[in-house]
Amino acid sequence: MERLPNRLWAGQQLADQLQGLIQHEPGLVLALPRGGVPVAYPIARQLGWPLDVCLVRKLGAPGQPELAMGAITLGGLRVINQDIVDYLKITTTEIARVQQEEEQEIARRNACYRRGLPLPVLKGKTVILVDDGVATGATLQGAIAITEQQGPRQLIVAVPVIAPDSYQQLCQRVDRVFCLLQPAPLQSIGLWYEDFSQVPDEVVCHYLNLALRLQNPPA
């Protein structure tokens, strides 16, 4: 199985897949920062849809930060994995502490990426959630749950690389899932890109600004 050259290239391949299936209707592309933004930009450009970021942060279990006990998003919407909370006997105080830390990072990213813009309206629209890859899918599951609360007409996930088990789970959760690779074993997302370098805040802002200019061209 060949590796993907980079995130931007992968996003263009996904855009080509989506082009023939998405009707001309109100829609929005939501990227999970940071790595999802370069993937999402070609999709938004080709469909002619606005691009925004889904500022969701995983709530890591105390002492096991990679294990998701829930997720929180900009605007204060929260989902909790009650099975994990009950199994690990996590207290409300511990949840509140982790949530406060993640809220601070969400606020920082909102100021940096969105500069105080109002939250996008999702109700009645087709929403495409985009990330650069999915292993366990904990953060993406949080993004899906939170997006569903806002009443989109259709919810689609587009990711270049995804573990087969996660693909099957997502297919049962959302309307459509688009992907390029389903390697087994996945091991790590970065293995399936030739260039999987870090995406700094400046690059995120660059693509968001490009997408905004496409929606609002100069007179």
C-alpha cells in the first residue's frame, strides 16, 4: 500500500471523490485542527463551501491522558463517556479540572484561528468533518456527537487514513465516510504519509484565510 505524499494532496483526492456526490446545497467543511486543516482546504475550495474549524478537545482520563473520558467544544458543548467515568471512578472534580485545562486551549485556538468570529450555523446543512487520519477516533467521535447536537441535515466524515475498525464504527454513526487508505495494522497515522510534518498555527491560519477570501472575493 503506497503512502500519501502529504495532507494537501490527500485532501485533493478526497475532494475529487466528494465532488460527484455532493449536491448543490448549503454545506460547510469543518476541519479538526491542526492537521485536518490542510486536508480540508482543497475540499472546501472544490465544493465552494465555507471552511471553519471544529474546536473540539478530548478530555483525557486522569493519569491516562490518551484515554478519552469525553470531549468538549467551543461554545461549551460537552459529551462524556459515562462507561469510562464509571469504570475508573472518575470524580466530577477531576472532570472539571481536565475540562478547564482544555477550555483554555480551545479559547487560545479560537482567538488565533477564528479571531472572535461567531460560530457557524450547522442546522439544516450538510457538514463534512475532516481530519488527517483516524486511529481510535476518540476526538472525532466527540466532534461527531457535538455536531449532531446542532441538527445538521447530513453528516459526512472525510479522512485520508483510517483504521478498518474505526471505519466500520463511523459508517454506523454518520451518513457517509470517505477515505483513501484503510491500512491494517495502522500502527500510526504518520507512517502513511511521506510528509507528516507538524502543522503550526501559522499554516492553519493561512488556509483558513485563503478559504475566507474564496468566499468573499475582493470587489
